Amino acid sequence: GDCYRAGFSVALLEHCGGGNDLEDAILQKCMKFASAAGALAVTRKGAVPSIPSRREVEELLLLSVASGSTKQDSYGEEEVGSATSSTFEAVPRGGNNDNDNFPFFFGSRINSMKDRLDLVDPSSLPMATPRDYLKRQATIQGLGCVDFNYPQHFGDFWTPEEAKAALDEVNLIAGAVCLRYPSKFARGAMNHPDLEMRREAIEITKQAAEAAMVLGCKEVVVWSAFDGYDYPFQVDYQEKWDQIVEAFQECCDAYPDIKWSLEFKPTDENTRFFTVPSTGAAMLLVKQIDRPNMGLTLDMGHMLMSGENPGQSIAMVGEKLFGIQLNDGYTRLAAEDGMMFGSIHPSIALEAMYQLRQIDFKGHLYFDTFPQRTDPVKEAEYNIRRVKEFWRAAAAMDGNEVERIAKEHDAIGALELVNEALRRS
């Protein structure tokens, strides 16, 4: 009863600001919100511990709404005849043609649109530019945003202004701008041994921020294929580390409105040992950079390659998690498979979604996968469906049981919890 009254009061103040405009429709919305709050409270023990968060109430309301052809408002009420324009505000959080109010935008790797060109209508060929890839991506049901590589997807192809106009035409937005330094930086980008080359890499990084501002995303993800080494004694580790710290500090200070994030990777064919090879090392870097607009983007495959449990890594990073890249892999040594999300490690995928909920993640969800022999459009749509299934399965988990299992280190209980959640999904 107390929870019901508190929920009703919160909803009432939001809908009418404490005034006297108490129409029946407003009262019904308030009662629906209050009922969800009260329903959650009776599932837990204790007067205070049983009180749900706002997010839990909204999630219960979303779970109770059947999927249909209408859009729902913040308390599950249907809004009939809502028009969708190409503006940022009008794009549904779950992407175009999506009516379930999923709380995140979905993005997918734009370069994957190069795969399986045999499935493309001949009238759309040749498909060889970012503009072409964008048009194909726009056919993905549920996609809401696009991450661009810089400078790879710009230069002679188009300007950021032209890319923004193209996004508006297909009712998509930019999610982030991701650094892809040219191969001339093979000996290092932000920590190249030559000062002039380091300065050039930093300037390219700043140019990516300018592009992000034009595109309207204000998020730059830095992954360097080259900041590292191949053999023992090849580099001065502390010097390379300090150079990266100073470079990020300069970028953060130059563009305080941009959210900067590092995407770490342990190894690949370009760099056998990266300067920042793990989540723990990346968090140490963020701490030393010491800027409020500096965080991390975690890639599921990179975490698996590092021998990490993604759920634990997400929990460690917490509010400093600016981005997440979803995929899966067989975790063979140095292999980045880029498989569909949850296809190989479903329990790990489920816990990743659970931990994203726990830290109240605010970014967008990006699929960094490599379809190659698979239809990239259908692959992205499958990923979107699977993420939503895992997200809802995580929402339906008994929080008290999760807490009990963790306190007791109950392995069997954990496995049964996962099995039941996946069965229901």
C-alpha cells in the first residue's frame, strides 16, 4: 500500500505538476504506474528493501504490454496515430519499425554491408561507398543508429555534413565516430616513436571529434590497431603508457562536450601486445587520464580474448562504460570471430545484459560482427531480436535469488537460475 501511494504520487506530479488537472486518463496512468510499484514490492521481504526502483517499475510495465501496431507511452498507454519523422527525437529508442519501447538504440557494423553482395538487388550495384552501405543498413528492421569509422568513411567519399543529410534521409542517427588510423601509423598512433607522427595521430583524433559534433552524436571511440609492440624489449612500456595518457588528456580538454572512450584489445595480427590489453589496464588508464568525459567501450569478443568474463568487466567499469559492442566467439587464442550475439556463450550474454541493467547503462548497443557468409541484414535483425530476449530474460530474474546465490557462492543455483531464465526467453 505504501509503495502504491508513493508510485501514484510520483506519476501524478509528472503528469500534472501537482495541479488540479485530474482527467480520468491521467488518473488511470498514475494508477497503472502505482500498481506496478506495489506489485513489485510484495515480491520481496522487508519494508525498505522491497521498494522497487523507477527502472524496475517501467520494465514491469513494458513486460506487461503486448506487442502491437501502436506505440506506447512511458507508462504503457497506447498512442494511436503517432507520426514518425526523420528528426532525432522522433526515432524510436529501439529503432525504426519497432513498437516495444526498448530502451536503447541499436547500431551495426557498417562495413558488414559489403558482405553477400549477391543478395543485393542488381539495381543497387555497385555497392562500394559508405553511402551505399548506409542505404543497405537502412533496410534493417529495428536499426536506429550508425557508427562511422574515421577517417575511413569520410575523405573523398563525403563530408560529415553530407553524411548527416544522408542519415536524415533514411531516418537514422549517428551513434559514434570510431577511430581507424591509416596504415602509415603501423609503428604506433598516439604512441608512435616519432613526435611528428604522434602529433598527426592526435590531430586526426581531434578531427574525429569535429565530425562527431557535425553528426550530432558527440561520442568518439578510439581503437588503435597499432599502439603496442610484438617482442620483449621492443618498447619502453612506461613511456608508451604515458604518451597515451597525455594524448587522451589533450583530446578530452580540447573537446569537453565529447564523450571519449578507449576500446581495448589484447592482441591481433597488427599488434601482438597492445599497450592497453585488458579491462583492468583500461580502467587504470582512465583513472590516470582523470577526465570526466573519458571512459571505455567494451567489446564482448575482446573481453573473451583476454580471458575475461564480460559480466564482471562491465560491473568493474560501471558508470565509466560509455559504449558496448556485442558479438560472440569461440575464444581460440588471438581469434576474433565476430559471431552473432549469444550464439556460443548464452549464459555469458545473459549476465552481460543483467550487468548492463545493474550499472544503468546509458549508451547504445552496437553489433561488431562479421557475417561474411551470412546475409548481413538478416544477421543484424537476428542480433536485435536476441538482445531483446536476453534483456527481458534478465529483467525477469528474481533479484532476491540472484543476491542469495552471490552471497552463498551457489554454483548449482547459478546454473539453474540461468537455465530457467533462458528457458523463459
